[in-house]
Amino acid sequence: MTRLPSRTSLSQDVANYYDRNTRRFLRFGGGQGTGAIHRQVWAPGVQNVHQAFEYLNHLTARAIEPALALHTPARVLDLGCGVGGSALWLAQRLPVSIVGVTNSAVQKQIAAEHSKQLGLEERCRFILADFMSLPPLGLFNAAYAIESFVHAAEARRFFAQLSPLLVKGGRLMIGDDFLHPRALELSPRSAALRCLQRFKRDWHILNLSTPETAVELAREAGFRLIEAIHLTHHLRQFHPLILRAIYWITQLPFRSAYWQNLSGGSALQLCIQQGLTQYQALIFEKEVECTPSQSNETLSPNTI
């Protein structure tokens, strides 16, 4: 009988991936000094790379701002904070204190250094933890997860654990990749499914669900969907011929963490071009308290 990886080992794999790659992301990812290791969003009004990296920060600020007056002092939880780019950006613009959670020791160290350099260490606290098993942190007005929800091994548990941490009326913003429903119909032997599996394997994706599934699991945990913002068509892609070349080249068996990242990234771009995945921002509001049924951690079938 094959033993499945434990939740702890899966989380550690993600942590190791970011420990090995974070400094390369900052060096080669073109974050333009924003501290962003998420993707650029070239939405209407965005005029340069710097603004494209900051687009999700602006979107997060707009999503959480209505909840900041619900409880004082206003507190915000960053789930998967990376090197603190978004947290520090928000703290410079909003009257909040922020707790950033990362399971990467490298990321925590960089985030803490940046916070001190900006004089924000009293309002931006970064902790080393798995956001699927959080220590006691108190109540928050809002929370957000930028390109980190996919690293949650159990989507239902992600929402169930978060719900008690938010005040009623609190906001949650998730910006991430989601599965398109058509991907659920792929043949087990199809090249498209292999591409999707390569993306999941090389980027350590533990949870790739449809937006509809995420919304339903959030509803079970007491969250109401406020807005779904489709961002896929605002992502800049390689030319299809160039992308195909990168996709095949990165299949060469080099043992490098960054090579693995390039392999997963090219697979993701192909998945987007084939309409298998979509990039969305989902904004929720906390409505009701959790119910006992949320102890069930079985994932919806709308995942792959």
C-alpha cells in the first residue's frame, strides 16, 4: 500500500522550494524594487512594469479597506507573505498593522530586514509558520493570499481555519490560479493533462480547484463572494512558438531549483493558452460563524 505524503511533508516541500528560489526570484524576476514575486498584471491604466507588479497591491487595498473600521486597531493577515512586498506596501498607505506568514526562513529574514529599513517593524510583523496550521494570532479585520492559496493542501480547511480569525464583516482577497472546468474533462493520457501535471509538480501546487469550488468552500465557512475579477487576459505571455521551445527545453533533466521553476512556469503559460487554467481575484466578506460541518476536510471533486 502506497503511503501518501503527510500535510507536514508537503508544506516542507513548498518551504524548501522558496528557500532555494526566493533570492533568484528577486534577482531575475524583474520585481522593479517592489518586493513582488508574484506576476505582473497589465490591466487598463497600467503603463509600466513597476505598476504591473503593484496592481495586485492596489486591488488588495481596495478589497480590504471597507473592513478596516470594523475593529480598531485595524489588523490584516497576509497568508503567504513572501518577502513582505505587499504587506509593506499596504502598511505605507493604510492605517493598519499586518502579520505576514511564510513557511520560508529565507523569506522571513528578508521581509524583516525590509521592514526595519522602512521603519515599519512596529506595524509589520513576519512569522515563520505554515498558514494551514497557524499559532494563536488574535482577530483580524481582513486577510489576503496572493499566489499562495494554491499551496494550501486542503482548500476546505484553508477557509475553515481562517474564518474564526476574521471579525464579522471582515474581508478576504485571494489572487491566484484556478482550474477551468474544461480541464476536468481531459483524457488521462492527453498531452494537455501532462502539461497541467507538470505545472503542479514543478511549482509545488497542492490545490488547484475551480473558482466555483473555492466559492462554495468559502460559503461553507461563512464567507460571501463580493466580487470575482478575471485577470487572465491581463497577463503577458510569450509568443506561442517561443513558449513551445521553452517548454521542451526545460524538460532537460537538469537538477536545479530554478530550472524546475522555469519548467513549471512554461507549463503554466501553456495551460493558460489552452484555457485549462485562469487567473482570478476573488473577494469575500465574512458573514456568519463557522458550522460544525466544516470539520469535514474532503475536497470537492472540482479539483485536479
